[in-house]
Amino acid sequence: MNERLEPLSAEPLAVAASTAPVVRMSGINKWYGSYHALRDIELQVSAGERVLICGPSGSGKSTLVRVVNLLEPFEQGRLEVCGVVVGADAITRAARLGVNRRVGMVFQQFNLFPHMTVLQNLTVGPVYGLGVARAEAHARALHYLERVGLVDQMHKHPAQLSGGQQQRVAIARTLCTRPQVVLFDEPTASLDPEMVAEVLQTMETLVAEGMTMLIVTHEMGFARRVADRAIFMDQGQIVETAAPDDFFERPQSPRLQAFLARVLPH
């Protein structure tokens, strides 16, 4: 059962109407010094939608998803995430906590606590971050470990697991916070090829359950199977957006055509 969200601080937290998309980025611009990392990003994501984000290295893909959960601030524009409304000049602690309560993220590196067991890694966030009772957090952890096929590994430490197992634990850890949106930032990039399939299979089960997902990945076959929409980024901009069949078979932009020619098997 989802816990009731208590006020996070005395700071006001604007909330959009319930009919709004679960993610809306309006005129988002992001700089690192003089480097313009995101340029006038306009993006809407509906509940239950799976959106692929692809592009060459340095195109802004990871920065975009990190802005969605406010791991990275932005300098211009407006962000709405699951009803929380954030302006570039109002990225407060309350806004960050409000977004983090609603959005989960799976990173390229697993980011598990090495000194904790698998079970402890899954319960620490709900207990200390969300105030969930320990018994409830424990039940959630067992439930999601069973879903990713690792309940028998719950007393091991991350170093005792394979890379694929660690990433599946990281996915289960994210689900334990009951997010409304899950962001995947190249979740298979650091895995050996034989471990990629088990992680992608786990992700496909989430797709089947209607989870809202933004997925940064180079696994084009997987993306084509599961995505409702594909986005191509280059030089910090969204260059092209289309349904998967049109995106992969009938790309319009010369930049997307060149990218697909490099990454798709011939």
C-alpha cells in the first residue's frame, strides 16, 4: 500500500492538475560552465508510456534523465514530474524530495552499498527515506527480490554477486520505493554481454506491467520491442521523435539516419 505523503518542509510545493502528463519538460536548458548540455528541451511522457532515448556519446541523454529527477539542476525552463512543478529558479529541497519520492532511477553503475547485504540495500531507502515501517520494507524487499529472481541471494553482499545480479538488485531496490516513473540510464553498459540478457528480461517484465519508463540505452533490439516512442538526441537537442517502426525503418533526420547506420546490424 502506498504511504501517504506528508509535507516535506514549510516551503510551498506546487502541484499540477491530475490530468497532466507524468513528466513534462518545457523549455529546459542546462549548462556546465560554457558547455550547453541541454537546448530547449520539450518533452511530455504519459502514464504507462515507455520512451527510448538514444543518441551518440555526449548528446545529452544521461543529463536529460538526471534533470527529470533533479539529480542535475537546470538553468532555464519548467519541469513537472507526477504533479510536482519545478521552475529553474525554484529547485528547493522540498521540490527535490517531492520528485525523489515519485521517481526511481537505475544507473549504469549499480551504486549498491558494499557493506550492506542485498536485503539491507533494498530496505534502507524505504525506511530512512520514506518512513516506511521496517516490517513493510522487509515485505517489499522480499516481493521485489522474488520478482527479479534473487530472493535466495538476499543475505549476500554485492561483491558476492555477478554484475547482472547486482543490476537486478538495483532494479529491485528502485521498485521498493514504489516509484511512479523509473529512469534507466544505460543499465547494461557496464555488463559483460552474457549478463545483458538477464537484465533486459527483468526490464521487460516491468514493461508488461505498465510501468512508466524513460530508457537511455544502446540495446536497439530491446528498445524496439518495448518502446512506445523513440527519441534521438544530438548536441543537447531532441532531433527526432517517432513511434519505433517509423524511427527505425523511416528515419527523417540525416543525423538519425547516420546514427542508425552505425549502431544497427547490417
